[in-house]
Amino acid sequence: MEHPVDIVNRAYTTLGLRQGCSGRDLKVRYRKLVKRWHPDRYATDPQGQIEAAQQMSRINQAFALVAASMATSARPTRGGAAPAADRVRPPVEFGSRPLNRSEIDDIVRAIGMTNPVLASLRWLSWAVPLAAAFVAVSGHGGRLTSTPATAKELMLGGTLFLIAAGVIAYQVWTRPR
């Protein structure tokens, strides 16, 4: 079994960095390597794409090791935290683990709706009264005639329009932010 120090040294070598470099140096070097070895750059070369994917895997593993090494070796000085430039987060690998409940809730809040059925019902709650108001005012239940709408039809159309406007206003004011 390989010694942990040797593994970390090899990770520094893979990234082309020296030990003791700053978190900023690590980030800059990581970004350069990603630009160089990202598999999408080799979309027309299947062999190059395979090699790039393998290289990116090595780079990501090395970055995670070096970042973890920096995080564990960095000790706050006199009650203060490490400088912001030296704090390093490893890259997010999508699909590498299931999301927890708080992450899912954050995504749902960012999207703004929890359920497609509720979104449809919310849309229908103002679209149906608005359409009914249009039908009531435009002609006798959908029959297009040249006779003007009666006072009763205008009142019904106005009422339905106000209901739709009220639902829209309520939805806008109560939308989670």
C-alpha cells in the first residue's frame, strides 16, 4: 500500500504544482488543465476523447486530494480563518452522489414551483375565467353574431375578468421568493 504522503506528492506532480502553493495557484492550474484536457475539445477524435477523459479523471482526483490536503493542513492563525484566496473547494461532480433534502429544496425554490400539476392548476386558475370573460363578452356562448352583447353578458364578462385579475395578483404577491 502506498503511503498517503506519496499519494499527495503524486497529485501535486499530476497538476504540475509544487507543495506549499496557494489555493489560488491550485485553482488557476486546475482551470488551465481543464481547458487543455476537457473531452469536448476532442469531439471529432474518438481516441483523443478517450485519452482526454482519462486525463480529466486523473486531474479531478489530484485536485480533490490536493484541496483536501490543503484544507486539513491549513490551521487558522490566532483565532482567524484562513485567507479567502487560500480556501479551496473541490469541483462538483454531477451524478456522483444523491442530493440531500435541503439541496432538493434549494433547487425547487430556485425553479419556483414544486409540482408540474400545481403549476398547470395555477395557470388554469386565471386562464379559464379570462377565457370565459372573453366568450361572455364576444357573443352568445361562442356563436359569433353581429348583435352586441347584452348588459347581463357584459356584467358576467366583467366579473369573470376581475376574478382572473384577482387570481393573477394573488399569485404574484404570494409567490415564494
